[in-house]
Amino acid sequence: MEVYWIDEKTKEMFESEDLLKGAGFDKKESKKIIKALSHISAVTSINQLPRNLCCHPIKQGKKFLHFTVDVPSLGGNRGKYRIQFIPVGDEFNLLDLRTITKVEILGIKKH
């Protein structure tokens, strides 16, 4: 997918293990975060993301807020962090994940 960023600071952090460590993530978590992001950029559309990333929408009531993918834990289970992103462009349909081919990374949160 085409990946865009909410701001340059977020982009720089996600592209550097050192900046991720400076943001409070340990070395193993930093590697997992970068790997999860590489999965996002490697696929053509959101429906092709690996199942272990548990990609799913976050809603408030019926209102769509954003998607998240889990950063897997060291054992491969759901981790404690989620990368948040929104689809961008005007050609996507939230009901058809195959149409989501461009995303904007919002950041990473603990869940």
C-alpha cells in the first residue's frame, strides 16, 4: 500500500529503531513495530495484511475513527501496541477492504 504520514516526526520515528527506543520502546518492540510497518507497505490493499496483525476498525458508536494493526508480542500473540492509520484518497469503500490501497499512519498507542 502507499503509506503517508500524519507528520514528519511520526515518519522519522517509525523509520528509526533509535527514535523508537527514545520514545520508550525497547529494542525488541522497536523491531516488531518496524516489521509490522513493513507488512503494511508490502501489501497492495488492507485485506492482504497478515492475520497475526489483527487489522480491524475502531469505531465510536457507528462512526468510523481509524484502523489499527497489532504489533505482535514476542511470542507471536497480540501485543500491547497498535499502529493506528486511516485510509486516504477518494477511491476507497470502508465496506470493501480491497479498495483501501493508501493509508496515513497516525501513530502508535498502547491498548
